[in-house]
Amino acid sequence: MRTRARTHRRSARVEYSLPRDPSSPGRARKLTSAFLARAQGRTAGVSTERADDAALIVSELVTNATRHGRSPCRLRLRVADDLVVVEVYDSSPAQPRIRALTDDGEHGRGLAMVRHLARHLDVTSAAGGGKTVRAILAG
């Protein structure tokens, strides 16, 4: 008889609701850093560089959600194997525009930076309206 070794994915996840308030991006950054530090013991771990990248990405996505959304936003974080997944939902159906990092304008380059830092970036429309912006980073 053959036995098969089962591998169990070690993962950690959390979800936060954040008000439509200028203080939310800073709070989201702190929550992200704390979550990733706690997740270190339950998962394969996240490098310091990736944790810093994830906190920056969260800050940019939550800034966009609180600036352009019409209600509180939701931040979901997941660490599994060697990936960090960041998802931010907001109630605005408008799709974000990604401008070049070299644009001279004062605003609008955050998503270009997120795309540069993340392994994958996508935007999904939600069934009841709104959208989720998801960034995936290597741990």
C-alpha cells in the first residue's frame, strides 16, 4: 500500500473595514505591518523588504479607495506560502487609471508604483457595484 504525504498550506488572513477618512491610509499601513509580523510565525514568513513593499502598496490602494470611493473601504490581507495578497474594495465603479511614473503631475502615480512593486495587479468589478483592486507580492 502506498501512502501519500499531505502538504498543508500554512496561511494567515485578515480583513479590516476602514472609514472614508484621511487617516485611514496610515492606519492601514500600521495594521498591515502588525499583521505581517504576526503571520511570520504561522507561515513561511515574509521578508522585511516584502513587508515594507506590502505596507506601501496598502497605503496607496487605501488612499485611492478613500479618495475616490463613496463609503468605507475594506482591506483584506493574506499570506500563503511565498505570497502576500493585498485586496482593497471600494464602492466606486470607476476603474482606476495607471499613469506613468515619469508623469509630472503631483498625483496619479501611485498605481504605477504598485504595479512596479507587485508581481501581479488587477481590478475586478463587484457584482453589487464598486471594485476590488488586488496586488500580489512574492513573500
